[in-house]
Amino acid sequence: MAAPQVIKFEPQVQKFKELLLYISEKCAHDRRFGAVKLNKILFFSDFIAYAQLGNPISGFEYQKLQNGPAPRNLVQIRKQMENDRELALQEVPLKSGKIQKRTVNLRRPNLNLFSAEEIALVDRVVTVLSDKYAEEVSDLSHREVGWKVVAMNETIPYETAFISDEPLTPIEIQRGRELARQFDLMA
């Protein structure tokens, strides 16, 4: 049997740039916002959008890295945006001795590229992660099946957004049995 075909999306570069600006603006007052949290907000936003809306917001590929999923080409795009004076990278020394790298928008994002559902979804992700430290959002992303099943630096398939390794609840088991009986009768 052939391996299942992985769906690839055309990366929406301009939409990704505007998403970077939007998230940076939304998180401007979050003292815990840095590169790790940015990567996770992007990841969760794209993967939840795929699961709930049928398409990711940016269509970018995400790779498995030590601290969790991160979009491929983020650094290249961020540097281009810095050169174009759309975005800045602020380095903030932390009490731990580490340096937090925060993206700062230098212009307002163009929200006309997004649907209301997409912006609402990003807002929910930002809100859910707002009180969490980088290590916490990293740990959350490590619970995702997609991050678990691929090797380091490999692409995380969007389809993994539909897979859970949580045990089924009694209600889910009951519904599965009902569906099995239904399909058995139809055969």
C-alpha cells in the first residue's frame, strides 16, 4: 500500500508577513512574548484554522525543532521585513540570563487579507497563550501528535491536526459503535 499523500499548501507570503505584524502588535504588552511564543502562536493558528476552517491561514510549512514547531523560512522573511522597515527585532535581557527576542511591528498590519474567522481564531490563540511562558507554550506544542510523529527538522503534516492520542471517552466509544452498526446495516 502506498503512503498517504500529504497535502501541501501554497505559502501565502504576504499574508504570513501581515500575520507576523498582527501577532506582534497583539502581543506588544505581553512581557512573555518572544520568538518561541511567536512560533507557537503561528503554528496553533495555522493548524487550528486548517482543522476548523478547512485551510491554514498562511499555508506555510512547519518543522519540528527542539522548542516545538516553527514555520520554515521565518527567519528569512523576518530579516526581509526588518530590511524593509516593517518589523524590528528587540532583544530583551531576562532575569534568567537568557535573551528574549521579540518581534515589534513598525507598521499596522493589513487585515484586509484575512477573514473575520481567521482574525478571531488568532485572537483566541493569543489569549489562551498570553499568560504562559515560552517553556509552557513549548510543552503544549510537544503534546501535539504532529510534533511527536516526525523527526527533528521534518515537516509536520497539517493532517495531524485531526489526530489525537488522548484516550477515547465513553461517549466517543458509544458513538463509534453506533456508527459501526449503522454502516454495517448499510453494507
